Amino acid sequence: MDAKFSTSPARARTDVPADLPAGGRAPIAPATVRRLGLALSAGTLAWAASIFVYGSQAQGFGGRVGDLTGLLFQLGVFALLAVQIRTQATGTSRASRIMLKVELVLLGLASVWSLLHGVLPEPAQDGPLMILDVFWPLSMLGMMVIAIKLAVAGRWRGTLRWWPLIAESWAVVTVPSFLLLGDSVSNWVGGLHLIVGYAALGVLMAVRPELAVER
């Protein structure tokens, strides 16, 4: 039997988006950026409120509230990271993508500490659990590095390109105020900076999501 050959072009697949960005991820919808931005603002406001009421060095019940509202803040930062990953905010290189994944691990370990320190009895909070405590500052240092890389990469535009730098200056502003002015003043400084930095960043993501979405 003779073989038959067709010269018709192959049909285009309709199950694969034609506009995938570099890296193969589907573009993130502006509505998703809005929702994740509001999650960041909500978690930040919860932690700021705890700092205003109980302070950042509270013990007992107030300390547990601080830990658990700090966890809500960390969940909000996870929402921010989700947008940064989906938009490749730090750049399209392999190193830029790995940077965000490393931060996910650091923030995840810091969140485990916040949860366990907030719910476990006090005697169980010593020992191995204290090792996880170091990931709180490490995760925030990682977010500072990401904010700098994001600004340099320029994939986020306008205000959203620069506002993460303001959010990540929290330790730079709050720690000196604690050392120089004590708890009573630094608590207000820290809480207000969270609102001006992270909470406002979440609002900007909700109001202007197009600044983060690839054109």
C-alpha cells in the first residue's frame, strides 16, 4: 500500500498560552495582585496594632499576641513574595529567581518560630526552638536584598519600584530609635513605620497592580 504524505501545516495547539513570559509562567492577573496586596496590608496592620498596644518586647499574653500577629505579617510577606515570583520582579536570570526561593525558605522557618513561640508553653520555647529565632532577622535581611535588586532590575515600575526599599528600612529606622530613645518611643516608631512601609506597599499593589504586571 502506498504511503500518503500531507503537506498541510500542523494545527496550532490551543491548550498552551501563546504569551508566556520568560521562565514559562503564566502572567499574573491584576486582580490577583490586588488581593495579595490587601493580604500584605491586613497582616501588617495586625502586627502594627499589637506593637501599639503591647509593645515589641512584651511577655506573657502580650508576647503571644505579638508572635501570632507577627505570623500574620509574615503571611502577608508571603503574599508579596508570590507577586514578586510570578512577575520575576528581581529579574529573569537564574540567580534572580533563586534569590526569591531562598527567601521563601528563610521566611518559612521564621514563620514556624512565630507560630510555635506563640502557642507552646514557655518551658518548651527554649532550646532547639530558639535556633529558629535567628531566621526572623535573616528573612528581613533577605527582603532588603530583594528590594534593592527589584529597584535595580526595574521590572516593577513607578512607585512600586521604590516603595519596597522604604518598607525594608524598618530595622534601619526602628533599632536606632530603640537604642537611643527606649521602648516607649521605638514602639510608636516601629508601628508607624510598618504602616508607612509594608501596609502602604500593599495598598499600592491593590490600587496600581499594573505597575507590577509585565507590559
